[in-house]
Amino acid sequence: QVHLVESGGGVVQAGGSLNLSCAASGGTLSHYAVGWFRQSAGDERHFVGGINWNDANTDYADSVKGRFTVSRDNPKNMMYLQMNGLTPEDTAVYYCAARQGLIPHLDGPHLYAYWGQGTQVTVSS
């Protein structure tokens, strides 16, 4: 069972950047499909971006394409979300998630078995 811990959230001005990290323990992250999701107050959890097992495919929400990049460092058992060109609409709690093996598509939160506790990102205008 893999344990995930996010870090790197904070307050940033519109147009700025943040790089979120997700540290994995108790499992080898390279054996997992990984994803980032976000949830604003009063809203459901939405897919941001992800990388499938064995880097089979990568996917992003339309709202972040060209601005956000998901990556992972397998030797360090880490995954990252580089966020550029942030807008107030990106304000949310960001979660990393993982599921062992290949998953049919990356954007369904129900497909992930393991979740971090979340890190708050606030973008001021």
C-alpha cells in the first residue's frame, strides 16, 4: 500500500508559478498510474493531469493544457505538478493519487486507490 504526501502549495499572484511535489512511500511509484486532482470549496474533485503506468500515456484537463506539466522521478519515488500562468480559477486543494498498474483512462477519480491529504493553492488577482 503506497502512502502519498503532497507539498509545495501556497499563495501566489496571478501569472505566477508553483511546483507541487508528491512523495510516495510503501510502494514503488513506477509501478503505478499517477494523477493530480483539485477540489474547490463546494465543488467535486476534478482531474488536472496524470501519467499512466510505464509512461504509457499522459493526459491533462483542457483547462490546464499548455500551462501545467505532470512528471515523476522514479528513483526518488516522487511525482510533480509544475503549474505556470496561474489564475484565480486555479485556486483549490490539490491532491495526488495513484493506482497500481495500467488504468483505462487517467481522469476518473474512482480509478485511483491511494490519495494524499492535499495541499492548498491560492492564486490572488
